[in-house]
Amino acid sequence: MTYIAQLNSMTRALKTQWHNLAFSGLILHEILDHPLEDETPQARLKEIGMMTILYTMTQAHRTLTLSNIIEVTELTRSGAKETVNLLVKRGMLNETMVTNSMGRGTARQFEISTDLLKKLSSFAD
């Protein structure tokens, strides 16, 4: 590997690290500084953890469905739904209904909201 290629690789790695740090700071701000009515501190911590996992899954090009989230987190279905529903309510996740993996029913699929990603890009670049 040439010296220039090594520098480019290191630059990409640093940019990824800064982007991840910026995302963490952004979700901390959005969740801790804007609590939902009747939301517990424990729920806010779960939301922060869930957003970190969902961001990592997104970076790995993993589809954000409840089944995949449950597989990664090992939460119960109701536990995953509870936290994901709060993130949808906050506008941090967008939800769509898609055909499930069996092709017969529907499944909830999520993506990190474009508004949140725009906020991230405004101070992460």
C-alpha cells in the first residue's frame, strides 16, 4: 500500500469516528434535553442505547425491522416495540409498513429520520 493510500485510509477512519461521535452527541442532546411527557429517565437511557444500535445497524446496511432489532438486542418483542415507538414519537425514526420476510403479511420497517441526519450533517462534516 502506498503512503498516499495509507493516509486516505486513515482519513476515512477518522472521519467515521468523528461522525459516530457527532451522532452520539446529537442523540444525547435530542433525547436528554427534550424529554417526552411522562417519560422516565430509564426510558430515555433505553432510547439512547437503541438509537446507537440502530445507527450501527444502518451503517452495516442492516434493515431496521422489529425482527432484526430483536435479533441484535435480544430484547423481547414488547420491549423493543416500547423503545422504538418512543423514538418514532420523537420523530427520530420514520416507520413504514412493508411486506414481511414470508411475503404474506406486513412488518414495521424503520429508518433514521432525514431531519436527524440533516442535523448530523450540519456539524459532522
